[in-house]
Amino acid sequence: MPDRETLHIAELHGDGIANELSASVHQVAAALPIHVQFHPVDLTLETRRKDANASYDAAMASFREHRVALKYPTVTEKESPNKVLRERANFSVIHRPVASLPGVRTRHDGKVDLHIIRIAVGGTYEDAGRRIGDDVAVSIRVIERRPSREAALYAFRLARRLSCGVVSSSKYTIQRATDGLFEDIVRGVARDFADVPHQSELFDSLLYKLLLKPEAYRVIVTPNEYGDFLSDMACGMVGSLGLGASANYSFDERGDVALAMFDPAGGTAPDIAGRGVCNPSAALLAFAMLLTHSGFRGLGAMVDDAVRGAIAAGESTRDLGGTLTTVEFSTAVCRRLARG
């Protein structure tokens, strides 16, 4: 029998439920017809307290060697590990797919099948601001051409593959200089994608219309904080933040992806850590995104389908109304993979 193909992944370990999420991913990876070689890096708070720079240096060394990483939730204390990694890896684009799942109770009747493309830098998140006297505080809002263009290019390329249009959204009538620049850049990219419909919508109007008719939207590209707000709202529409997975990308001079990091949207959940009851769905969906990005599109689709199929069949963890433990849910996913 020929040797199985090997996929190398930098695995960035974190805090709280991170070990349980990692165990679930490893269990599912072992059920695949390829060999997945994980290269662990310790980014726990305890290790970062001892020498944060050494931890981040080790993470980036493994990341650059293998070009893809799977990151688990980390505690933010003095600094946000996500922000540090974003800056060191030069991430400019975050992709959050959010889709309705049969079997998950929601308070919303519409069907969501959405791809949120968010500029990973700038906006109001770039500057924490400062106080001026007792009664005034100011901060700078930043929109940069390069990450805006990279986010727009990613959105239009994705929309072309999905045979749909792109909606760019911001507050361009109010933030005329910053959000206006973002919209100008998106329109410039749109001219090179004549086959992909494009329209701009004000962000507050977008939220209203998305709640009324989510089926009308597929790919949305936004500046940093708008995408952050929209991503969490969309996860609420489908029933759980625990179903959200993200991809973070940096690009080379040719516009190709240079580094890609995938992670679940949820936090460290210290209240349930170590009890074996956490929902690993988002981590598994992030792993599926990694497989697809790495050229194993069929396997990525299989893992994604297996996770969603298990939940639809009522094989889910307690947060989704089921009774399964983390390991039992992972086993249910593996059973579905074994059926092909």
C-alpha cells in the first residue's frame, strides 16, 4: 500500500477548553485517509507569562515553516494573542462563513448562507485612543488601501466561485473619508470582475435587511469592526457562536495566500473546561476550512458535512440541546466519515 499523503499543520494551543478542542480535531483527523502531522506550540497564558516573545516566536517559526495553522482559544491578559499573531503574520483578511444548520433551534426563521469578509486591521480597532483632560477622549479611524484591496479581491474571487454577487457595507455617507476610501477601493476591484454583481449598502440598513431576508445575501465585505459586529450577529441568527469558524489570511506580492490561520470563534469557556462537555463543532469546521485551503477540498467538504449531519440528526452537545459529551460528538462525526 502506498504511503498516505501528509499534511503538516502548526497547532497553536491555548487555554480553557483548548485541549479538549484539540483532542476532538485529532480524533477526526485520524479518521481521514491522509496523515495529518500536527506541530504543537504552547500559547497558554502560563507559558506566555514566563516569556511571551519566545512563545510568539515559536508560533511564527512553525507557522512560516508549514504555512497553515490551527489556533485554539487563548486568554487575553496583557495582550491579545490574536492581535499579536495578526500583526506578526501580516494578516489582512478574515473570512467567517455562517450557515443555518438543521437541528439547531433558533429564534429566526430565515435561512442563512453567508460569507463575511472582514478587513483584519484598521478601522476603529487600530487606535485605543487617549484622554484629553477629564471630559474628552479621541481615537483615530484607519482605512488602508492594501488590506482593503486584498479583502475586496478575496470577496470577488469567492463570489465568482459561488456564482453570486458581492455587497460592500460601511457608513460611507457619514465616514466620508475613511469608509468612502474603502468603497472606492472595492469599486475599483469590481471593475475587474464584470461577471460578479456588486452593490454598496449602508451598514445599519444592511443589518435591518439581513434580519428580514438573509437569503438575499451571500458574500459581504466590510471594514474591520463592522465585520466583527456582523459575524457575531450572524452566528446568533443560526443559533450559536459555537458554530462559527474563521480563516485569517496574509498575501504575497502576487496576491496569493502566503499564510493562513484557522480558528473557532468561541472563547476559552473556563466554566466548563476539563468537564468534557464543550462543543467542538467550530474547531472541526475550522479544520475543514484548513483542509479545503490546503488542497484537500473533498476531505474538507466531508468533515464539514459530517459535523452538520451529526447535529441535524440530533447527535449534538448540550449547548445545542443534545446529550453528547465532546468525545461522543467527535465519535459521531467519525462514524459519518467512515460511511463516506
